[in-house]
Amino acid sequence: AEELRTNEIGSQIFKRVFAGDPQRFRANHPATIAKANAAALRGQIGIKLLVGLEDYLLENNRAMHASLTELNLAHEYAEIPGIRHDLPRLSAWLGTGGLEFAVKHFTLENHPAR
């Protein structure tokens, strides 16, 4: 079972978004959704996880990476030294990599209408 590892801000978000309900949290956790839909997702979606080595959610991201690997769902994963939970710094580290990932995975040529 997935568990919530967080700080005070994350605890406040948990209370607001999931009404403090661990079952609701687990039911809506990305790992739960990936497991329930692995066959349909396999080869159909691009997944990229970036996390700073100083991010309070590092262990959560490592667990998600392990879940995706166990489910044989292709994904990219990187741990970046010297970064906390900081989207602007992660984006700066990534550079054009985010756009390159989007072009690779989210273009009509890669996912034509069925």
C-alpha cells in the first residue's frame, strides 16, 4: 500500500484534497491508478519523473519509480542533486528536455486517431 510521506504543507494539502482520508488518498494515488490500468497504459503514454535529492517527496518519487518499473511501464526518472521541491529550479535543470519529451510523446504522429 502506498503511504503518504510529507511535510506540514503536504499534510495540509492531504487534509484539503483527500479530506484526511487515507483510503481516498490510496484510491487516487498515481501508483494505484497505474496498477489498475497498466495494460492499457503500456506503450501508450509518456511518463517522466524528476525529483530533487533534497525534496521532501524524494522517497515518494522513488516508490513511484519502483512501482512503474515493477509494472513494466516505460518511464524516464531522474534525481537531481541540490534541488528541493522547486519547480523553477527543476525546469531550469531540465532546459529544453521538457519540450523534447512532449514532442516525442504527445504528437499526433505518435498517437494517431483510432
